Amino acid sequence: MPSSLPNPPRSPSDHPCFHSSAKAQWGRIHLPVAPECNIQCGYCDRRYDCANESRPGVTSRILQPRDAVPYLSTFLKSGIDISVIGIAGPGDALCDPERTLETIREVRRAWPGLLICLSTNGLNLTGHIDELAAFGVTHVTITVNAVDPSVGEKIYSWVRADGMFHRGRDAAELLLARQREALKGLKAKGIAVKVNTVILPGINDGHVEAIAATVAELGADVMNCLPVIPVAGAPLSGLTPPSPDQLRRIRINASRHLPQMSHCTRCRSDAVGLLQPDNPRDLAGNDLCCAS
């Protein structure tokens, strides 16, 4: 049922992640409706969730698609200035595409004026670009950590596609090929694309400018270089994040090819509000605190 709340159309420039000028005025709501992932990144382990922990892949609940509109209404009635509805996991938005597509359909029906954004690794993206465009998705973020399979095979433990597991160089080549195809397809539909790159010192930190050059050629609009967050239990948990000076130099080099996002707060998959350290809540809106 369409919402009766005020619903003025938002401009694409009101997306606070894609446009730093919007970050102080407009917030976002992430809908954690995508629990599964189709790749295993060496720096990721989604088994852990502390309510005080702010990083991608963390959520305190999984939301069912049918609950998305009531959930959104709760926050939008509170007066938060929201411009964009995002789906960013906690897994991959298109690993189980029907959950995400159903959510988008319901949100678009109820809130035709809001921007809709999703984050994905790109593996399953190409086959759904027409649907995403038809449903009015305005922004997509693709995480691209390598454009050379010899680098990618050090990052991805496995990739699952078409019912098969791929490992090593084969996995990296498959993922990269699909990311290239997806990025071109999104731009052909006029969808804004941000590329996220997780900086993994000793693995891809010297490769970021090549990533920037490649995705810029494919049509990407902006790039977000993210320092790795070491996660206990992940294969690459022993990595040390780049220093602020290292990150600054990486961004300067990458900016030769693409504008850089430097205001990212590395949001949880259930983030709500302005871009700032998240105050996680449960689905009833209650503040949560770490059990420890």
C-alpha cells in the first residue's frame, strides 16, 4: 500500500555517499534483506555482530522483504531527512536476487520519490540490470578489489556462480569479467556507479591506480578507497590497515582517473540516518548495546 507520508522527489545529487555536498543534509536507510554471499573475500567474516561495531557486513537482524515498507515508515515518520534507500547486505544484494528485487518493487511503489541504491560485488548483476532500471534504481556500488587476476586470486577464496564453486585464478578471472560487463551495462542504462576498493596492504595497495584507470574507462562515476578492517577469523585478519598518509597517497594517485569519495563511514548493513558513526537499532527502533 502506498505511503501517505510526504514524498517529494529526490535529486540524484541528494545521495550522500555519491555527493559529499549532500552528507550534512540527507541521510540513508539500509535494508538488511540480503543475508547470503556468493563470494568469499579473504578479509570478510560475517559471523560476528556486535551492536557497537560499525563496518560493512554487520547487521543485528535480517529483514524480510514484506516488512520493508512498514520498517521504512517507522523511520520516515520520525522526521529523519532521508533521500536514499540502500540494500547493502549483510551479504551480496544479488546473491539471492528475488529478495532484493521484491524489496525494491515494494519500496518503489510506496516511496516513488526516494532514490534507491544497492551495493554488490557484481557477480550476478548483469542479468538483472534491466529490472533494476525498470524499478527506478538510481545508484549502484560495485566492490572491485583487483583488475588483474593475479592480484584477485590472493583476495578471493572462492566464487560461486551457476551452481559451481570456482577457486584461485579461475575465480578471479570470472569475477572480473562479470564486473566489467556489469559496469558497462549499468552505464548504458544511465545508472550512477560508485566503485568501492578495499585497500589490502601488501596485496592490492600498489594496484589501486590500475583499478581506477580501468573502471573509469568503463564509465564509473566515483571511487571509494576503503582501508581494510581486520576481522577475527578471516584469512586476511593479520593485515594492518594502511596509514592515513598511505591512504592519502593512494587516493591522490587514483584521483588522476576518478573523483574520490573521502567521507565514507563504512556503514553497517542496517545503517540509518546521516553519514556518521552508526547508532545501531533493532527493528523496533530500540537502541542496542554490545552484550559484552
